[in-house]
Amino acid sequence: MASWIAELKEIVGSEDVITDPEQLLVYECDGLSIHKHLPSAVVFPESAEEVANVVKVLWRHRVPFLARGAGTGLSGGAVAVEGGVILELARMNRILEIDYENQLAVVEPGVINLMLTRAVADAGYFYAPDPSSQMACTLGGNVAENAGGPHCLKYGMTVHHILGLDVVLPDGEIVTLGGHGTDAIGYDLLGLFIGSEGTFGIATKITVRLTRRPQAVKTLLADFLSVEDASRAVSAIIAAGILPSALEMMDRATIEAVEASVYAAGLPTDAAAVLLIEVDGLAASVEYDAGRIFEICRANGARQILVARDEGERARLWAGRKGAFGALGRISPDLMVQDAVIPRSKLPEVLPEIYRIAARYGLRMANVFHAGDGNLHPNICFDGRNPDEVQRVKEACREIMELCVRVGGSLTGEHGVGLDKIAYMPLVFTEDDLEAMARVRAVFDPEGLCNPGKVLPVRRCRAF
């Protein structure tokens, strides 16, 4: 047994350090099962001090490490590519403070996203960023990936809702970035840390902004006989000056999967695509915007438009949307949930080409995504035990990424680069760009121990 493992056991207790190979299999991948790497150990700290002490030991012994919460990430960001140690933070799940006067809460990184909203719901508040996995994903992971979600079209990404962080740096030092909402003097290190995908350090305390629930909400479901018509309706709604709180699209393959699952929401299985559209705000403006959206969808070929009559109907529609990935997961042993972003006006051009790419590689494709943001999620159902199919998935994903970049888009809308998209970074960035980013990373982590092998590609004879 390595001496550093004995030191870790002294910090957290022998029962909270896993080294058994069979138990480590649970941690060989995150939500993207195409990338698998076995860690050398998993540690379960329960406080910031334990995290710092564990990191100091690993730093001293030059052992690479990374943090993980629920493991729902979809970019291979929470896997130990160099056989390092995973710090599992799911036990650090306490809501430490709720301050309605200043509309903020202080939480530990293992708090599940949805649990925070439920904790403040009775007081009329919610936490706005709501990834589809919000019933399982943790706020620490949301900070690492700058997570989005359906309602980020109006309310913004995670970075817009984080006021401060306590962070354990790669050498074990604890620092505070940001604060409780007052303007900070100097460089925006808080903004720099959010979305750094765990390569700058580990957040152990998070101060988040709470948002007041709107006076009124209206949810519409419009179905179309072509994906192109649905795509044009998306652009027309935004071009009309309306800002829905959510504007989501599901194609026929997704609808069929949802309706065959426990998430069935009464979606029309003969539609080519549906748009789930939500507007919120003052009651009068909500009625006005919903009426205009109704007209725009009709003008762009909508066959039927359903308006949720009550909270139960609204919740059912959202259960179908947020359960879509789970429903697709029933089709094949593995599911590749891709993530790219394009200008929304390019949807009618890009979506048909994505289907053509999937057909060319003989792959089963479904699309469910944040259409209002242009944030695509092409989903490929495959069997990871079939090497030929895995290779075709990888080649199709590269073509999809090249397509998105070619039309002015980028590699990720909300899932991060992680391990999955690292090879695509040169599609967007020059070598000088990548070297500049590597220099920033080295300021936080000069030894390259904190979540190595992520975000920046490694080149022979280069620093990145």
C-alpha cells in the first residue's frame, strides 16, 4: 500500500478510502460512459478542512486528483485519466445558510440542485439554473462546468448566479473568491474559476443568488410536421422581441422514447418535432407574450398548440422533457449525449445535416435540446461493447462538431470540454490561444495535478 493512502486514511478514516478494484469500477466513468478510466483510490471527505488536508497529501506526493459529485457530467470531466484520486464530495451536502433579505444561500458542493429550489420554494424563491439532471446533479459540479438548463435562456448560466466560493487550491490552501454580492475590487477570479472544469481547484462552499418566483407562468406545447418549421418558429419568436423563460425542442425519436417510458407526458407521437415554450413574469405580460407565441407558431406551420391548464399539466410536460435522456437511455446499453452550440438562426440548416451524418454512419439519432439558446444535444444510442459502433459514434461526433464550428458555433453549450471534446479544441482555438490558456491554468496549478488531461490538449514539446 502506498504511503500516501495510509495518510489519506488517517485524515478521513479507513472506511472512507476505497482502493478495492471492484468498488472503484463505480467511478471509472461519469454520465458519458464512452470514456472509462479507473482511479487509484476514491476518498470521501466531509468538510473543507478534510478536502484541504487530503489535497495537501496528494500535492506532496505528486499524485493527480479531481473532485466529483453525483457523476452526472456529460463530458468525461470527472474521470481519472491518469489513475489519480477522486475526492467524492456527495457527503458535503448541507445548506449552510439561507438569507432572504439579501436573496442568497450558502451551500456545500454536494447539495443537489433541485434540493435547493425545494428548500426555498415556500418562501417564494428558486435557484434558476436547472440542468435536465437537476434532480441528481450537484451544485459543485454545476460550478465546475458552468451548467445551463432549459431556463437559462432568460435567467442565464450558473456563472450569473454564483456570488462567492471557498476554494481549495491544488496545494491545499483555502481561499475565498467573490463574496456576498457586493462588487469585488480587482480581477474577476470568481468568474475565471466558474467553468474551469475542476482544473483550478475544488470548491468547498458556494454562495448562490436566489431568484424570486414570477407572478405568473404559462407553458405551451406546439407540434410541427417538420423539424425545419419548428426551427424557423424558434428564430421567429426571438426575432419578435419575446424572451421566453424556456424554449425547448424534442424530435420524433425523442418523443417516441419519452412516450414509451415512465416519463410519458401525452406528447404527439406522429409529430416531427415539438416545442415546449414557457413564458413568465407579470400576469398581463405573460398573457400577451403567450398570445404572440401562439400566432408565430401557427404562422410557421404548427399543427396544434396546447396550453397547460394547471400546474399538474405543466409539471407533466416538464417531466417528459427532463426525463428525455433517461427515456433514450432505455433504447441501447449506452447513450452519447453530445453538446454543441450554434447561432439559433442556423437550426433549419444544421439539424437536417446532423440527421444525414447519423444516417451515413448507420447510427440511431435523437435530438432534444435548448433551441432558444441554439444549444444542441444530438443523442446517439449505441452499444459500447461493439468496437465498430463505438468508432462510428466517434467519427459522427467529430463531423457534428466540425459542422457546428463551420456555421459559427462552438464545441459546448453547457457540458464543458472535459475529456470528450479535448481533441476538437484546435477547431476553435489557435496554438497561441491554447498556450495562453495553459499559462492561466499554471498560475493555479503549476504541477498539473488538478484534474489533468481535461480541457487543454497535450502536445509533444508544448506546454499544453
